[in-house]
Amino acid sequence: QHQHEKESLNELNQRFHHFIDRVRLLESQNLKYRTELTAIQKQPFNDNDIKSIEHFSNIKSELSKQYNATIDCKSDFEWSQLQIEIYRKWIDIEQQQKGKQLSELEQELKQVISNLNILHKSYAELERTAKNQYVERDNLFTQYLTLTHNWCNQKAKLKKYDQSMELLKNNIAFYKNLSAYIARYTESLPAQSNDELQYWAGEYDKSIKKIHHDFEVFYAKIYRDLTSYYEIKMEEVRKEVEQTKHDQRLETEEFVISQQALEKEYEKVQYSLTHEKEVLHKLESVYSKLEAELKSLEIQHEDKLELQSKEIHHYQDSIMTIAFDINEMQSSKINLETEIIIYRYILNAFENEEQVTIVPHKSTVANETIGKFIAKGRKKHSIGIKECAANGKYISLLNYSTSGDIDISKWILKQSTDSASEIQYIIPDGVVLKQGIELRIYSKLGNANADRSSSENTLSRLVNNNVTSWGVGNTIEIHLFNQYGEKQASYLESIEARATNI
């Protein structure tokens, strides 16, 4: 956009320089005419000559005043436009930078808050998981110990019960056998004495004691085996418990390390969040301060800007009017040049006391420079350039075809003069030039002052709103191209200065 504005400004400067060159050319011509008029003033004049010269001088002075006023208005208008554009760009840049910084900070803040919430959730979830694992581990360990203890007790009781039952069975069988043997032996023997009975009773007691002793030895061995077996099992259980405690301690250390890392990361995020909040507060304060200054400046310069805007619109209207007046003056200048040539011829004739007869469309002056108007046009096919208004109001095209209408959409019209840069106009879509119909392409100012009384059956209209006036000058050249870039017609209009004899 800046490059486009720069190019537009350069183009305006070039057009302004061409305008100044054109005015200088006119001034040089006017100076030449003034010297000639001064030479003529030394000769006797009649009242008509004096009035004509005074009229010409008044027109020239008025043209000079209008030219100076045009330059002043244009320079003031350009300066006001530049100031307004600079203020607008400065305000837009400030607002864009503030909005961009605020949006970036808001995005970073949202991202940090979301990350922090995720960390909080993960930390709480890990804490709940760890607590549940601790409780589950303790419950499992307690259940394992209780189950192991109960299993050992039940197994010992079962073995004791089995041993007792086996012992009882053996004792019962032994006592049964012993009772049966004693009964048989007693029946087979004759009646014995008391000493023998006592002897056998003592032997019986001894055998009973030996049997008890053997059982005690046997049970002692079983008890020792069971004790060693349970000691081995308890040692294995103790080792498993110690291994479980070691694993639990390692898990606890890992959890503590991860918790410390999460706390450090949380502190960093909290610090960065605090810093960003401070920066955001500072930026908000600066933004509010700048906004307040902007409002105060707007309030201070509102009336001034409104006045400048009104002046700019007034200057624009004045410039358009002055430009149109300049074009009219240029056309009037050509007529004045012709009148001056005629007056010179009349003066020379009066000096020579000759009879003067003015023939229309034929003017000859002895050894003087006169202006000759030349217009040449060429066409390749059916569309040609009919006319270019000398005051820059319009350019007219004509369909010379005898067969039908022609679509001239996207055709390009290029005009170049000796006093201005090239003007290009692209005919819009949907424009069809009918057979024998003239199409006038008006400038913005020419359209405002156009005569609307022409019949729409023989004349069509278009308006080039991109230019205030078509180019004017001593030489005007126009080319017409179709949508493919092929030249269809050309037109040359010029005013030649040449010396003639009476």
C-alpha cells in the first residue's frame, strides 16, 4: 500500500511538473505576444485595437492570477493530505501494535493457565494414585502376614492332630494286644503267687515306661524338625517383607523426586505467570495512557481537522473549476491568437492604406507566424476515433460498420500529449457500439458540464472518473487497441506554427 501511494504521489508530481511546463510555455508565448503587442502599441491604434489589447491584457493577467491561485491551492491541499495520511498511519500502526501485543499476551496467558491446570490435575491424580497404592500395599501386606500366620498355625495344629490320632491309634492297638496277651497268658498259667504277680506288674510298668520314653524321644524329634522347618519358612517370610520394604522405600524416593520436580516446574510457571501479569498490567496502563492522549488529541484537533476537511473539499472544487477554466482559457487563447493575427493584418493594411477584405476560413499575414490546426485519423477496421475535444471534455468513437453492432468491451484507449503524461482508459464490460452510433467518453469535469440535449439514438455516453480532464496541448495523439492488444485506430491533433506571406 505504501509503495502504491508512493507511485501515485510520483505520478501526481510528474503531472504537476508537466502542468508547470505547460504554463511556462504559455507564459513564454504570452511574453512573445506581449513584446509584439508592445511593438504594435508604438504605432497608431484605433479604439477597437486598444480595446482588444486591453481585453487581451486583462485575460492574461486573470490567467496568471488563476494559475498562481491554482498552485497555492494545490500545494496547500497536498500538504494537508500528507499530514492527514501521516497521522492516520501513525494511529493505525500504534493500534495494530497494541492489539498484536495484547493478543499475543492473552494467548500466552491462556496457554500457561491450561498447562498449569494440566499439571495440577496430573499432580492431584498422582497423589491420589500414590495414596491408593500405599493403602492397598498396607492392606495386602497385612493380609499376607495374617494369612501366613494362620496357615502356619493351622498346619501345625493339623500335624499335631494327626500325630495325636496316630499315637492314640497305636496306643489303643498296643493296649488291646497287651491286654489280650496278658489275658491269654494268665489263663494258660496256673495260679501264681503274689510275688510273681508283683514281678509281672513291675515288668509291665517298666515296659510301659520304656514305651513312654520311646514316644517322648520320637515326639521330641518331630518337634525339632517342625521347629527348624518353621524357622526356615519364617526367615523366608522375613526376607520377603524386607524386600517389600526396600521396594516401597525406592518407590517413595522416586515419588518424592518426581514431586519435587513438579513443584519446581510449578514455581517456574507461577513466576513466569506473575511476570506476564505484571507486563500485561504495564501494557494496559500504557495503552490506556496512549488512548487517553489520542482522545485528547482528537478533541483538540477535531475542529481543526473538520475545518481542514472543508477547506480541502473547497480547494478540490476550486481546482477542478480552475482546471476547467484553464482549458477554456487555452481554447480562448487560440481564438485570441487568431484575432491578434487578424488585427495585425488590419493594422498593416491601414498603414499601407489598402482596402481590407476578410474571407472566412482564409487568413494570411505578411511575414508573421500563424497557427494551423491539423487533425488526422486512421482506422484499421470498422471502429474509428471521430473527435477529441480541444478543451479535454471528451473523446468520441464511431462505428463505421454497415453490417452490424460491435462489442468493444475491454478495449483500451491511450492518449498522450506534449504537456502531460499518458492517460489510459479501459472500456468496461458489456459496451456494444451500434451501427452508425457515436460513443463519447467524457472526463469527470466534462461530464459535469456536458450538454444533455443530444439524441440518445445517435449518441452514447461513458464517463472516465479517473481523470478530471483529458489531456490538452499543441499535440494530442490517441490510439485505440482491442482486448488482445491489437491497434484498431489512431488519431492525431496538432497546432502548427508556420510563416506565411500575404
